[in-house]
Amino acid sequence: MRPLMEFGLLGPLEVRQDGEAVQVGAPKLRVVLATLLLRANREVTLHELADAVWGADVPAQPVAALRVFVMRLRRLFRAPGILQTTPGGYRLEIDDEALDLYRFGDLVARGTELAAGGELERAETLLDEAMALWRAEPLADVPSETLHLEAARLQETRLRAEHRRFEVKLRMGLHHDAIGPLRELTAENPLREDLWAQLILALYRANRQAEAVAAYQAISAGLASELDVVPGRPLRELYQSILIADPDLAPPGAQPVEAAAAEPPRTGSQLPPAIGNFVGRGAEIERIAGLLRTGGRVAVPVVTVSGPPGVGKTALAVRVAHQLRAEFPDGQVYVDLHTHSAARRPSTPTVLARMLRTLGHDTDDIPVDEDEQVAAYRTALRGKRVLVTVDNAASAGQVRPLIPSEPGCAMLVTSRNELTELTARDGARRVRLDMLSSDESITLLTAILGTEAAGQQRAAVERLADLCGHLPLALRIAASNLAGSHRPDIGAYIQRFLADRRVRALTMDDDDHIAVDRAFDLSYVSLPPEARAVFRLLALFPGPDVAAEAMAVLADGTPQEATKALEQLAAASLLQRLPGDRYQMHDLLSEYAAERAQAEYGAEYCAEARARLFDWYLSAVNDAITVLYPEFVAAVRRAAKPADAALAPLDRPQALHWLDAERANLVAMVEHCAEHGPLPMAWKLTEAMVWHLGISGHHTEYLAAARAGLHAARSAGDQGAETTMVGCLVWEHRRLGDLDTALDYVTGALADVDPASPGRPVLVVWHGSVRIERGELDRARECFGQLAELAAADALPPFLACAAPLGLGAAEMLAGRLEQALPLLEEAVAAAAQTQPTVQWVECLMVVGRCRLLMGQWERAAEVLRAAADEATKLGTRYHQSECLAYLAVALTEMGDVAEAAEASEEAFTQSQGLRNRCITISVWNALAAVHRSRGEFGEAVKAHEAALAAATQTTLHPYGMTESRLELARTHFGAGRFNETHEEARLALATAREFGFGLLQARAWHLLAKTGMAS
């Protein structure tokens, strides 16, 4: 009798014979069996089997090896006829029920068919059975790159089946049961929109709207971060339906819920109508409603909603109050305190009298004394469930008399201030309201303008949302101005918006009291004088955020005074607090602040304040750069430093932190000064900070600052400054591998600069560095020879004097004259070591290590490179750290220490990410390849070498990097026994090495060609 065979692919490979597990131990044997099972009852060719087992590294006699594997499988099964030989390969003949993959497919197909016919319970059973067959990741223990692609396909099939299963469950009203499994699936597949949509719907149907909104925000943020896209139309439409409580989303069999606006008014309700086209705020609504529902248990819950003017606090409060009508059946009392209105603020007795009338008191019975009014008000609320909504409060003192005295009632307060005293003394819970998201802003504009108009002008709608700062009031005003047109031209409105200044464009002709500038006026005048002064001065700050230190300089005060004023502005919702004790002002508010500064300060005062700020920043940058890169300081032109403007003494971590925190501000200042003056400050700030920007990998900021600095220098007609800015651009383009642009800049500058100019030696260094990377070694020697002559005459600062032997030694090293190169490089190390360890010393040490590596002195090279890498790590220069580690990995590989080499190469790769330095990229990929090659992973080594080659040939050719990469690739091919490929790569490398005079690489190419000839 033939044994009963069962096979499993939906997890680790599984074989059972008559119910007993059969062990398939050998990895390649598992690959063969898995390949046959994936194509069960069909022919699998010998080529397909070989590809699955060996990939690109097929042995010389694959057929014989495959026959051995098949023979071993036949012996293992003891089932005659199950594994058939075919003309082209083999076929595994089994019943469909014997393979879990086939059973899974059958159950899913049947379940899907039943669901389409409305038989949901039977469909659910079959789909549950299908998913129960999955044990773990498919083919998890089958080591085959080819089959891993099959595993990915199986996972996709599984996820589609999961989607169908939960679709059935949601149709059955089983949303509570679906939430847990769907959370697990979305965690495993964070970019899978169909599964997120099901989770969001399940949460919404389970009355967990806040979690549904949070889930949408999570997938939206994930898509933006990972793929730079927004959610697809189905998910966006589901989200919008949730926001408007679309009845179509109700669970099967649920009774339709009427909208709040359609409910008959309740006795005692003073709520204004809920605003139309309300968008977003799901999480805040859920939180506020949850806090207010605790009324009647222990104490009266008080919730404060704070945020900047125009952010939608009133709209949110009214909406929540409408939603809670059933929770507070005895009434909803609403009062607007008009704190930020042009109308006269009502007094507390006036407010209390109004509220008592609402609660049923006759006018004649209302007391006159405020204390008696408070007592009567609280007595009227005793034993009732009433929600009190207090809008536009200014202080806790305004609110406190209106708080009910006994549980059962609740209070909801809106204010531009955080009302911290109400939190401290009265136990209020705070909810902060910020701007809408980009998607929510677009949804709001679309709702007001109409789908057709907004859809036809999508880009303009997005631009308008950005210009409005995603502030709901501004969005509504802008959309309302447009909505009055038969065919609104959003682009034309934007032009008016920009031409008229944003705040003025957001004024409705027939309703002036809601103008955004009026809303800001009313907040501004309520500030203390010192806070108003800081608010005005913030308009003079050109960066995106500010710290108290800088604000103190701008205001000509102390950091303590600045901190107090900034905190007052933040508490009034006119600033946003950021991590790291920093503050940010919204664009619309910044524009308003600029208007106030122009109106209340003269131009001379503003210019003096800005000059004070710029001088302080220049001094602070120089302080930080001196701590981090003392060897560079002598090479830049320093401005006189104000005696009282220095930062507190910094250590290295503090200097790095300060520069990182202020980076965006510094670039913004450079661009501002280049456009508006003072022009010299643009190039002085640039010159002071670009060393750090380049070394730390901030290339975009580097180029932005250097181009602005160059523009300023040319506008001022300052040739010395122009030379310096050109030099900065040369250095950066060289780092990025654009050697042609770098050479154009430096040769043009050298042609224009006076031979006696103090800036000329720096240009010569850059010229020589570019020539080296272009493989023009003779021209490089000329450049560094000029420097050596100047250094001999003591005409150079140490930084530039050190560059002469370093450049000459590097040129000799690339030419292959290593015995001549090493003394020059060690001279450079000695010169750089005269001061404390610096980035320049690390660079010199690294080139010495590289030279010893080329000389075959593996141990000494590793020792030097390890020291250089350690010091680079301490100095925080990722450039040198990654390049040192790459060369160290190669040395360790040659020494046979593959484990440490792998660790070094992986760390080099990690540190090199984002640096965009071509030389480092080439070195790192070749180091990774060397490790792979030493492990016998020739396929991976080839891929890494090809990546290095691609880097060497992008933008401008890097001849040495290309030649070295080709030789290493040829060496890898030789190790894999691919002699034709070895010969071709060595031949190409030899041609390039001859052309550029890379003597050592020529010798290595000849050696490989000779070895290939003997091997062939």
C-alpha cells in the first residue's frame, strides 16, 4: 500500500508520511523539494532546479548533483512513482489535498464564491479554515534567493485572502472581533492600505472614532515617510466619511443615526448651530467628550481647549456640545465672554444674570450682588445634568464663578491662553488645538469651493492651504471669498493673496469683524508690554525658530527676560513651543508681527536690533567652530568679536549640539543678508560655518549658504570675499563628485585673483585636490609644489603648510611610488600633530594607513587606520570615520580576520549613509565586496563592486576609483572561477591605469592577466 504523503509550504518546509514527520535535513535538499512542491504535478526543468539551488553560482556539473538530490528524495519518501523523471527534468505527483498550499487555494476560492452569493457564515468558516493552514513565514527554512521571491508571492496571496476574510467579518457585523487581528496585520504590513482601511472601519463601527482617526493618521504618516505619497482615494474617502459620520458606514442592521442639526432643539439649549463642513479633530473630540462624560461621579469635570486665534476652538466646542446633548438632558448653557472681540466684554454679573435667565429664573428674582448671583446659579444647577460651554475666556478668574458646584454637570472652556491656573487650582484638563493637517486643509477647501472647482485646480488648492498656514479661520475666509464666484479662479486669488499680503487678503468685505488681522489685534493688545515688545521683534528674526539666548540679544535684554516673554506668548497661543526650549511663530502671526514692528518701531531701531543679532550669531558660530576645528580657524578671515556677545564656554558635544540646533537659522540668515543686507555678514557667516556643514554631511545647506555668500560678495564687489566663496563651492562640488564644476570654479577664481592675495594658497589647495581626483597627477604635483615653496618660506599658516606634503604624498601614492609617498605622508602627520588631535590629523593618518595598505603592510595599516577611525569617532566627523573603517575592513580581510572586517565594513556603510561623498562611497562598497569575497559569497561581492563602479563613473569620471574597483571585481571573478570575466575587467583596468599613470594598478592588472592566462 502506498504511504500517505502530506507536504507543507505555508511555514517551514514540512513533510509527513503516514502522519509521522519526515526530516529533510540538508539545506539544498530542502530547496529541491520546495521547488518541486511549488510546481507539483507539473514538470520542473533541470535549469529551474539549478537556478533555485545555486543561483548565479552554478557548479560545473549541476545535472549530476541534481540527480543525487532526487535519488535521496526518492529514498526518503519510500513511495514509488511519486517523483517522476521527465524529458526535461522531474515532476512530483501528489493529490491536491496532500499540499497545504493547494488546500488553502481551494478553501479561499470556495469561501469567496459563497461570500459573493451572500452566504456569509459559511464563507467565514471556510476562510478561517484557510488561514489556519498558515503556520509561519513560507519557506522560512529554505535557503534559496530564487524561492524567496516565491515566498513573497505566497505572502501576497495570504494577505489578499486575509482581506477577503475580514471583509466577510465586517459584513457580518463582527467588527469587535476583527480589531485585534487587524492591528497585528497592519503592524506586520505597515504600508498595506486595504488592511488599514478595514481596521479603521472596524474601529469606527465599534464606537472608537478617535482610534479610527489615529489609525488613519498613522498610515498617512507612514506612507509620507516611507514612499512620499498620500493615501489612495479609497482610504481618503473612508476617512472623510468617518469625519462626517456617514450613515453608510454604520454596522449591518444598525438603525440610522440622525445628524445633530436635524434633532429638535432641547429646552434650555443656548448652543449656536454647529458649523458646516467641519473637518478633522476626531481625536480631540473623542478626548473632550470622554473627559466631560465623567460628570456625576466625583467632581465637576472642566475641560479647557486652547490654541492660536482662528484655529477652530469655538467650532470644536460647539460640535462636542451638540454631540453630548443626550448626555446632558437638562440643558446646554452657552456663553461667549468676548475676550478677543471688539465688542465690550460682558462683566461677570451680566454673564451670570444671562445664565440664570436661561435656567428659568425670572428677571425680577435675579440678585444684583455677584456673590449672590453665583450662589443662585449653582443652586439652579444642583441635581441637574447641564453642560456649560464658556467661549473665549481670557483668565481663570473669568471662568471660576461659572463652574457648577456639584457633580452631574460639566464645563467646556475655550481660550487662546492655556489657563494654567484653572488646571492647578480647579483640576481642569487641557486639550491643545493646533493647525489642520495638509489633507484636512484641502478637504475643508474642497467642501466649501465644491469638488469640481477644487478638483480641476488641485495644485492651486494645495498652495492656498499652505499659504493659509492650515489655519481653519484663514482657510474658511479664503474659501468664502472664492466661493462667491461662479467659476472661482484659485490661482488668481493666490496672486492677490501674495500681492496684498496674506493677512489683508483674508478680510471679507461684508464681515470685517472676522478678519484675521482683527483677531490678531485683539490678542496682541491683551499682552503685557514686555511680551508685546518681544512679539514685534520676532518679526525681525529670519530663521524658522528661536531660543531664548538669541531672543535676548535681539531684544537687548537678558535670557531670563526673554524666556519669560516667550513663555507669555506661548501661553497666549501666539507661539508654539518646540523641543529643546525653542519657539516658533506661525507665518500669519509673523506677518502680523512685522506690521506691528513697522508701525511701532522705526527702521533705524530694527536695523540696529538685527545687526546686534547677526554679530552675536557670527561670534557664536566662531566660538563653536574653534572648539570643533581649531586647525581651520587660521585659514578663514575672522570678524572682530563683540566682547560681550560670546556663548558660554562650550565643550565638543555642546558645540555640535548648538550648531545642529541653529543650522536652519544660520542658513536663513545668510540668505536674508545676501538679499537685504548687510552683505558682508552673508559671506562671513558662510565662511565660518561651511567647514562644519561639509564635514557633517549637510550638503544642501552648504550649497545654499555658499551660493548666497557668493551672490553677496559679487553684489558688494569684494574680490577677496568672492574668492573665498568660490573656494567653498569648489570644495563642496569636489566632495559630491562633480569635478568638472569644481574645476571650472577654481580655475576661474585663480585666473581672477591677485597672485599676492592671501586667499590664493587656499585656492591652490583646492585646485590640487580636484586635479588628484581627476587623475591628473602631474598637474596636482605642480599645485602642491607651489604650496611647498610657500611653506618653506614660512609664508603659510600650519593648516596650509600641512596640505603641501599631504597632497604631494597622495599624488605619489596614486602613481604607485609608495616608497616616495610614505615619508611625505608621515611628514604631513607630524605637522598636523603639532596641535591637539584634529580632523586634519585624522585625514593625514588615514592616508598613511591607505599607503601601508597598498604596500601590503596589513598589520601596520590596520593599526594606523584603527587609531584614525577611533579619533574620527571622537571628533564626530562621519566622513573620516566611514572612510577609515572601509580601509580598515580591507586590511582586516587581508589579515584573515573576517569577523572584525565585516563589523568594520557594516559600520562604514552605516556612517556613510547620507554623506553623498563619492570617494567614500567607492571605498565602502569595495570594502563590503572584500568581506563577501573572503566568505566565498562571490555573487554579493560582484554586486558591491558594481555599485562602486557606478559611483566612480557618475557625474564626472573618478579614474582611480574606477580602476581600483575594476581590479577588485576582476579579483572576485577569478576567485569564483570566471576567468573570461576576470580577463575583461583586468584588461579595462590596465588601459585606464596606463592612461593616467597609476603605476601600482598597472602592475596589479598585469598580474591578474597573467594568472588568468595560466588558469585558462
